[in-house]
Amino acid sequence: MATLTLQVDLQTVDRARRAAEKQSTTLDALVGDYLAQLAKTDEQARAEAAEHLLRTLRELSRPMGGKPWTDRDELYDR
């Protein structure tokens, strides 16, 4: 684990500490969770966008053409 030093006014720290106590956690844990979520969000957003794109492509893809053909000459005989 890395140590992080922040400069925050005392009033904000006091309010944040009380909010952490209400959630039965510490201020350090809240900040750590926030930073972890912030770091994960970008990766997750990209992964979700890629999955959405693949789902959309699968839903919208349709077979092209009519009769299946086996070679080029057969294609032009039509």
C-alpha cells in the first residue's frame, strides 16, 4: 500500500470523518474505496462499451445474399 498525503480544510475532514463513522468505516477506507472506484471506472466503461458493441453487432448482423454459391463461376452464372 502507498501512503497518500492530502491537504484538506479541518471542517471538511471533520464532516467526512463523521460520515465515515455513520457508515461504520474510516476516512482512510472511504478515500481508498473512492480512488479504487475511480481507477476501475475507466477500464469498466471501456469493457462495457466493447461488450455493448459486440452485442449490437450480433443482433443486427444478417445473412447477405440469396442462394449460397461455391465458386466464382457459379456466382456469375446467375
